[in-house]
Amino acid sequence: MDFIPPDMKSIAEALGNIKQLPRDMQIAVTSKLDESFQPVPIPSDDDWLRSHKEKGQTMKAFERKTSKAVPHATHKTIYIQPIGSFDHPR
């Protein structure tokens, strides 16, 4: 099964209607769209996408299904994980 990375039009459509966002956010998600979202690499032989056809996900669907990190009775800690280099002096 051949995976086809989404093109810029598909990525823009996945963002959905951004008119309700503040103007600065509209610009942030659309200005230089090709630089804002890294393309999905062509999967290698042992990657999930090589053998499973995925239809993709819109931003709206992501927001609807993503669990929120909110403390409650049984979960009282939120762990923050830095990504990338973190050499800030303490």
C-alpha cells in the first residue's frame, strides 16, 4: 500500500474554518503554511502507514478527541516534557 503525503491544499482543509480565530492566530496558521507543518515522511517498510491506510485527521476532530491534561481527584499532577534542546540557565 503506497502512502501519499498530504499536499498543502489538504493540510489547509484539515485546519478547517479559521475565521473564528483572532486575526494574529489566522496569520500564524496560514502564513508560510509549508514552513509551519513538516511533511509526513515517506514511511519505511516497518512503519504503520506502510501497511495501514489512514484517512488523516482534521484539527476539529483532533480537538474533539484529544484528552485534556486537567488535574482532578485521581490525577493531581501535570508533567511538562521539554522537546528539543533545553539549555536555559536555572
